[in-house]
Amino acid sequence: MRVLAIGECMAELAPTDNAGDFRLGFAGDTFNTAWYLTRCAPNATVSYLTAVGTDALSQNLTAFMRSSGLDDSFVQTIPDKSVGLYLISLKQGERSFSYWRDQSAARSLADDPARLAKAMDSANLIYFSGITLGILAPKQRQFFISALKDARASGKIIAFDPNLRPMLWESADTMTNAIMQGAGVSDILLPSFEDESVWFDDATPRATAQRYIEAGATTIIVKNGSESVYFVEDGASGEVPVKPVSDVVDTTAAGDSFNAGFLAGRATGLGLRDSIAFACRLSRKVVQHRGALVPVEASTALDGDTGRLV
Ligand code: AMP
């Protein structure tokens, strides 16, 4: 199995226990999913497609990517640009974020349609998100969606997390229209009900799933925090219960890790319900730790040949 995840990985400055000191890390929604995928599905090759600059920070990011087990063959370098940055502030346990990403190199990741098509051709499974769409200019967004459409027509599986982030978009309408376009070229949809209910006015997870089925997707998995996960696939629907964590430490990357667990399950031959249950187990672990990238031990890796936990 070859997976291609596409999007933006940013530098992260997170507060340490020493007031005023910050630790440098790297994270970003699609990147987090790719990172967890390398751990859960060790037999898969996971490539990350993005663009970075040529400066030291960009080089650090690419080195981190490689040391995490990700293939960086599709990382483009753009001179005079750099990676986006966000800083986490903590006030009485509540996290808030400041972003510097308007000029990031990743915004150019879809500038070259031929390069995009070549990268997509190398994969069986292509993963992107609403953030991937949100950082692109309108023309590049259309290149990107059209490349996904061609890839799907040639038999690739396309997985999409709408990850609605209004801050990245000029208007709510532009965002919701682009998300529905993305859904229209995808097989697997991995939305979070909390966001979907706000921006699409969905009354229930079932309504969210129905909207994406009508857009043309075949498998819809609606995450809903500590509530059950609702799914629809090929006309069958149901729920998988979540074992709630009462002392949540940090929900960063809960959805991203869930997506990785689900895709790893499917990639290694688990059935739908088992893949969702595996995803719940992984994200349950992630919300009990601080930060996006939580070390996951062997109990959350799947054997590529048998689909069993190793
Ligand atoms: P969300 O994107 O917030 O809907 O969360 C994604 C996934 O993370 C959920 O489907 C759950 O599997 C897991 N998750 C989030 N919050 C909790 C929680 N409080 N307890 C257990 N699992 C959780």
C-alpha cells in the first residue's frame, strides 16, 4: 500500500514548564495523520506532498519528516519562501493559537499540475483535508480538485477530512462550496460532526453522512468527540460506541489520529467496524497526552499481512 498525504506541515512553538520558554516542533493536520499512519501501518509507504523553503527551518522540517519514517520524494523546495509557524499560548490550562502562515511555501503545493499528477499516480490511497484546500488560491484549488478527480477515475482511493477552518477562507460560502467540491471527488469522508453542524447546519451525524453520500462519496465516517461514531458504507449504516475519556488532557490531533487509525485498518484488511474501533482506540490514547504527535507503542500498530494488532 502506498499512501500520499497532501497538505501543510508547520513549525510549532509550544510552551514548556519554564515560563517564557517554547519548544520547537512540527505539526499540521494532514501531516499528523501521515505521521500516525507510519506507526499504525508499518508495511505501508507513506509519502507527504508539500512545499517548503530552502532555509534552515525548512530543512529541519524535512529532516524531521524523514526521521519519522515518511517519504519526502514529493516535498518541493521553493527558494525565498519558508514554512508556516504557529505558537501555542496557555492561559489557565486553555490553549490558544497564533498563526504566521499567509506566505508559507505550502500554499504553492498545487502550482504545477503535472507534478501533482505524477505524485498521485505513485499512490493507491490519496489523503487530503479542508485545510489543504483552504491554503490554495482559487486557480490552484481547481488544479488540485481536477487532479484528484483524474486520480479517482484511474482507480485511486481518495480520502478527505473536511476539517472546516473558517479562518483560512474568505467567506463561509467559499469554504462550504469548496468542501462539497472536495467531497465530490472523494471515496472516503471523515468529517467531525461538531464542525459540520455549525457550518452546514446538519441536525444529526446521519444528516452529515447523507449530504456527503449525495455528493458522491461511498464511505462516510462521522466523528463526534466522545459520542458514538456514525458510519455509512454501500447503503449500510450504524454506530460504533466510543469509550469516553473523562480526564482529557489535549484534544489536538484527535481527529487526525482517528483518520490514520481508520485508514490503517482499511489498508491492512480490517472490516469497517473493526477499523473504526481501532481508530477510536488510537485517538482515545492521543487525547490523554499533550501535543499533536503522541508516541504510540506497538499495541497500536497493525500487521500489514494479517491486519491483526502486533
Ligand atoms: P472529534 O474530531 O472531536 O470528533 O474526535 C475524533 C475522535 O477522537 C472521536 O471520534 C473519538 O474516537 C476520539 N475522542 C475525542 N474526544 C474523546 C473523548 N473525550 N473520549 C474518548 N475519545 C475521544
